[in-house]
Amino acid sequence: MAKFVRNFAEKAPALVTAAVAYSKPRLITFWQYAKVELVPPTPAEIPAAIQSAKKIIQSAKTGSFKHLTVKEAMLNGLVATEVWMWFYIGEIIGKRGIVGYDV
């Protein structure tokens, strides 16, 4: 056990250096996208979102969603699933536990 700890202590600085070198460019890219994608909508974007929601409701009423391509339908399904999953994750975080959910 002592040999393992000593061996780890000798290699730890090199591992940390390698991890930092590996992570730095990826974190820069992440923050670059996060600054753009994770901002709340501006007041100018809210009417466009409302119009989009109205369009979806109208599509459901008229049945025009049946004329979507497979790719469009798949993307819509993935977006809906993502929103649904984030809702559940928020519920679990708010409840501070996973007990009580059919996961």
C-alpha cells in the first residue's frame, strides 16, 4: 500500500499537468458556446417564441404536422424529449432526491 501511495504521489503532478493541458482548449470552446447558448431570451426574441408556439398549436389543430419529413419529426421528438428530461432533472434537484419518481 505504501508503495502505491508513493508511486501515485510521484506521478500525480504529471497527471494533473496532462489533465490541464487536455482540458484547457475544450473548456475555452465550452465557455465560448455557453456565453451564446445559455443566455436568457432578450425581450426582442419573446414575440418570435410566442409566434412559434402559436404555429405549433395551429399545426396540431389542423393536422399539418402529418406532413413533416422524418428528419423534422425526429428533431421535434428529440427537442420535446430534452425539455421533458430537463423538467424531471429540475424536479429531482428541487426535491433533493430521486425517490418518488419512476426512473
